[in-house]
Amino acid sequence: MSTVKDPNSKGNSGFVWGLAVLLVIIAVVIGYIVYQGRGAQTDALGDYAAEDVSMEISYADNAVTLKSADAAKDATEVDLYEDYSCPHCGDLAKETDEQMKDAIDAGELVVHVRTLNFLDGSPNGLESIKSNTGHSSKAAAAMEQVAKTGDAKLYWNLRKYLMENQSKVYNKWEMEDFAAAAKELGADDATVKAIEEAPVGEGNPLVTSNYEKLESETGQVSSPRIIKDGKDIPEDQNTSIMEWVDIVTK
């Protein structure tokens, strides 16, 4: 005659312990896979050909200013509004960044990069962007810390990577990933830590100020935008924004 054993009896303790060990092993394996996957996203930067730059960088008034040390007194100054989630911003960067860099290095152009995060979703305008925690907000917070270092090469190359590889990073990177990428590009430990701990979704004045400035000057917020003396470049709607560097430096 067979009997049914009490599952809580001592005779089943080995099974319970075995199950517990198995669950731990599964958790460790999953954690390792996630860790490796995340690491692979930034390890790829090891093959990234970082560009040398001669421009200088400064951070003030919630803008990252790119300027040559020998910039002419009458050099053209523009505000470049961009959002790290914006595919059109990525296209603009791919198409015109080298022209922009050459004009800056030649002392003809000074660019104030003003980062936005409105593409994280801002149905209620300014108030809702203050609490955004999406990709745009994370990237803006990370790049703010990079800009504060004054390291133009680090800023230029991380920005370039993020813009040109949006499909690889969009909604995939956390602050630790931005920090790891910066480290791959030469950031010191203090900068890496600052990126990891950068506040997101707490009313970051960088993005809120730039939102307010663009809206007050032009009446609307969108990206990418090139603003010179309060007006969009190009002013002619039949002219492509891809021609903006030639327009402002001719």
C-alpha cells in the first residue's frame, strides 16, 4: 500500500534545498547574461575611432559652448538645439558635424549646444518635461557632467557616438552605460562617478531652461534647430537645414 509523504517532512528537505540551489544558479546566470549584454553595448567603443579636436569647451547658462581659442571677434554665434532621441538630430549631426567642426576650428563659428529632452514625452509642456526619465533625459544628464569637465575631445566624441548610433543606445542605456562609454573614451574616475550619480527627472535646469529659451524666442519647441539672433537658420523654408553651416559662415 503506497502512502503520500508530507512535503514538509524531513525526507523532502533534500529536494527543497536542491530547488533553492537551482533557483540561485538560474538567477546568477540571468544576471551574468544581462551584465554581459550591457557591457557589450559599451565595449564596442573600444573600436570606435575617437577624433582629436582643437576646439575648447565651456559650460555656462545651460549651454555647451564649442569655440576655438583663436576665434575671431566677429565669429558667427549660433544656438544648436538637439535631443538625443531625435533621429533628425542624428541625421543633422552625421551630415554637418564635420563642417561645423572645421568652421569652429577655423575661428569662424561659435556653437552653443543646447540639449532638450522634450521627445521623452511632454504632453503638458514644460511642467511634464521636468519629471521625464527617458533616454533624452538620461543622455542630457550624462552629457552635462561630461561638459563640466572641460574635456572637449571627450564631449565631442561621446556626443558624436550617441548621435550616430541612436539605434544601438536609444532606450537601452542606463546611467551606468553612459558612464562606461565615457570611461572607454578616456573619462577619469571622478567623471564616471558623476555620470552614474547624475540626477534624472528632478527638474534638471539644463533641459527646462533650454525648453523655455527656445519657446520664448520662436514660439515652439522642436529639434533640430539652429537659432541665430533669435531666428531659425535657414530662414527660407525651401532651404535644407543641412546647409546651415554654409549659410552662417558665407
